[in-house]
Amino acid sequence: MIPRDIAPKVLQYSRQYPVVTITGPRQSGKTTLCRMLFPDKAYVSLENIEERRFAETDPNGFLARFPAGAVLDEIQRAPDLLSFIQGIVDERQTPGMFVVTGSHNFALLASVSQSLAGRTALATLLPFSLAEIRKVRGLSLLDDVLLTGGFPRIYDQELPPGEAMAFYVATYVERDLRMLVNIKELSRFEAFLKLAAGRTGQVVNLSSLGNDCGVNHNTIKNWLSILEASYLVKLVPPYYRNFNKRLIKAPKLYFLDTGLAAFLLGIQDTRQLGSHPLRGLLFESLVVAEMLKKRFNAGQPDNLYFFRDSKGNEVDLVLDHGQEIDLIEVKGAQTVASDLFKGLRFLEGLSGRARRSCLVYGGSGHRVQEGVEVVGWQALADFEA
């Protein structure tokens, strides 16, 4: 089992809070992480029908089996249990008593905010980061990383990425979406998934996407929120202060796993990926996901934005640190030309708050060029966000 970068933060939380809540997409490694960090704790999966019925019909009896606490997996299957956990932890005042996990942020966090406010730490575990992939397989070919993505099971079991993603999508649709989407619309939702993958790295146009799917823009907005709450996509908002300029106001859509996006796009091998028109946007998605993983693994909040004005001045990522910002431009090419720094220079001058300007590209190495930090994709594994 590969030690996860988030592990020290989760252990820290377990010494400070009576409940630790770990969320993340299905198969991101939540169960494995919990069993690795808390081997002496009782473990129960609420996916188990008998356990779930017990928890729903007799929550006090269910929890009485665990006087020292437990790891409760997929807690969104029995969210009312959290109210009874609240009573126990208030009485015991024991740090790290319960560890609960869930892959439905939309259901889980609503319950957590109502029942465990001030009593739980929240951690988000996404699939493998580049640093974690490096531990498992090494970082050799960019297209191989883009095609494979970061889901741990693919690396642990050496699974064909396309086959694994086919099963993942089928499981997601069959087990999760039926609780959230009208069953009559599931076929349209599956089509929407593929169309959304074709827009990774692009500004969201709800009407255009709705027209292609045959639904209205409000339905698309709802479906995108479901994908985001399932940790499959990230909607990156625009960055704007009072710049007195016309700025893009819609968010950009990014799939958080390039292997999943590649599968939905019908990309089957690295040869096909190398000539695919969306390869550059898949690389941009990889970089955005990597920045988000670094933030979450360090227990820090999301601080990702992008900048684009009506005249075409653009910076792919703006990391907002409060008083200062970091600027990141992303290019999948293996060579770096001076004109790639244009957007960085523009926003540096406009904001007056830039702490760091970087260009992340598909080549190798880590250097400073014309005052800009040029970061090869492999060096991104050690980048601080």
C-alpha cells in the first residue's frame, strides 16, 4: 500500500477532533487510507445492506457495539446516524473516536454541518497525485499519465485504464446517480457525461451544452453540480477584483481525472491521445487537478481561479493567497516561446499582487526564463501550491 500524502494531516485531525470526516470520489482510496491509519479501529461499511438496516432501524444499538469508536464507511447511506454520533462524542470528549467516509459530498456535508459542526475535521482525498504516482510507477511519459489518470486501483492491480474506467462509469451511474437523477433521464445523463468531457478546460456555456444534450440550461446546471459534488469535475471560478475591465464571468470546467476524461472522449491508447485535439486541455486539467490535490492533501482550502478578459488576455490558474497571488500558465507543448508569457505579464501589471509567475509545460526541467519560473510536468510533483 502506498502511503498517501494526506495521511499526516488526517492523523493530526484524529488527535484534535472527536470525528474525522473523509470525503472524495469513489475508489480514491478512502477505505484503504482508513485501514492503514487506524488498523485497531472497528470497521463497518454502510454499503452492506444488513449493517445499513441495523443503523437505520436501531442506531443506538448499532453504535453500542463500538464503545471505542469505529471507522464508518460510506456514511451517506445512513446520514441520520450522525445525529447519534454527535451525542456520543459530546458525552465522551475523546479525540479521534469516529472516522467517517463518504463519496457524496452533497449529501454528506449537509448532514455533517447539521450534526457535527465544530466536532469534526474535514479532509478530501482525491486520486493519486503526481508525487504518489511517482512512488508507484515513476513519471516517464506524459501521455501515459494522462491516459491512466490517478485512481489507485488501476496502479495497485495493474488494470487496463479504459476497462477500469468503463466499470467505474457503469458503477457510478448504477449506484450513485439513481439516487440523484430521474431514472428516465439516466441515458441523457450518460450522454451529458461524454459531452462534458469534451469541454474540459473550457468556459462553461450552459445553453450550448443543454442544446447538445436536449435539456434546458437549468438541468445542465444541476447535473454539473452533481458531477462537482461527486468530485468528478471542478468548476473553477473567474478571478476578478475591481479592474475596470470586461471580464469573463462564467466558470471553467475541468475533469479531475484525465483517465476518466480520456475514456469518455473515446481515447483508447497513447498514440490516439498524442494527436487528439483536446490533448492540451487534458494536460491543463491534469495541472488544475494537481494543484487542487496539493491544497487538499495539506488541509488547505481550495484557492483556484482563472483570469480572462474580453480582449483575450488570459492566465489559466490564479492561486489566491489573500494578500498575494500566484499565476500559472499551462501549455502542453515541449518547447517554451516568449509569447507564452504574455498573459502572465498582463495580469502581473494589472493586479500588482503577483508573488510568483509560472509556466507549466509538457517538457522537462525546472528553470527561470525571462523572469518566469518554467516548470516541466514532472517537476510539478514537487511544486508548492
